[in-house]
Amino acid sequence: MHDEVLRLEESIRLLLKYLGEDAERPDLRDTPRRFLQAMSELTRGLREPAPEIVFFSLDGKERPGPVMIEDISAASLCEHHLLPIIMRVSVAYVPGDRVPGLSKVIRLVRWAAARPILQERFTEWLADLLAERLGARSVSVRVCGIHMCAFLRGVVDEHHKMITQAKRGEIDIMPGCKCPAFR
Ligand SMILES: [Zn+2]
């Protein structure tokens, strides 16, 4: 494992040289290690188990209506360029026999995002994941993504956002995102 990390750091030094940097200058000495740490953090969903959902029970007669959680901030990498996608994820669900804890829903969304993704496929998968893990009667998901591979390079469009949505079960609510940057 340690050898593997050293080899990876060496390959990042090679990349820096390829890009025209002096990989040996003091300020860059720890950059390969930091880069690896940052990439590990942004892809932790590949290695860590999904966070457990905590539930609160309802008495048998309660039938809560739809719950919306809007503007969950989450980060992914685009699987084509490994550049960040900054996202706002909004979720609506009709709870089943128990209600899930708010913070765990947020953690589950962030865990799901922490990997290389294709946003269209991710949104469908997230809807399935939430429907299963929340034990919800129905779920809808909306993902607004700003893709750094389009924001900073290539087409260079700093105003774009990609919006994808998916639904599971009968629900007529599609949560929106309210963050000005994501309108
Ligand atoms: Zn990309």
C-alpha cells in the first residue's frame, strides 16, 4: 500500500513535469500527496459503505405527506475528465411507515455523489438508492450540476447548468433548487 502511494505520488510529479512545472520546487513538494488526498476524498463513495439511515417511528395512524429537502450541496467528478461537478441535489419523498432523519439523507446524497459520474446515470441511480434506503412510498430527485470540464475548458461556458431529474413511484412533486447560482 505504501509503495503504491509512493508510485502514485511519483506519477503525479511526472504529470507536473509534463505540464511544464518544476516538480522539485519547495512549494510543490507536498502537492502530489495533497492531490491524492483530495482525489480520495472526492471518490470516497467508491470505498466507504453507505451511511446508515436513522429512522423515527410513526404511530400506525400517521400518514405524513411529501417531504422536500432542497439544495443539498454535493460534489462529484465527471467520469470523462475527472474534473469536479459542483451540484445542488433536491429530493422529495413520501415516507413509508417510518421517517428518515434529515442529516442522514444529506449524508447519503453526498456519499452517493462522491465518485466519478455521468450525471444522467447518477440521477437515475440516486432515485433508486433513495427509494430503497429511505423505505419511501415514492421519491423524486432533481440534480443541478455545474461541470468544471465545460465551465473552465472546451466550450468554456461559466453560465451553464445541467439539470436532470428522476422519479420512483407516484409523486407529483419535483423539488427545485433555490440557490441563485443554480437557477
Ligand atoms: Zn467532463
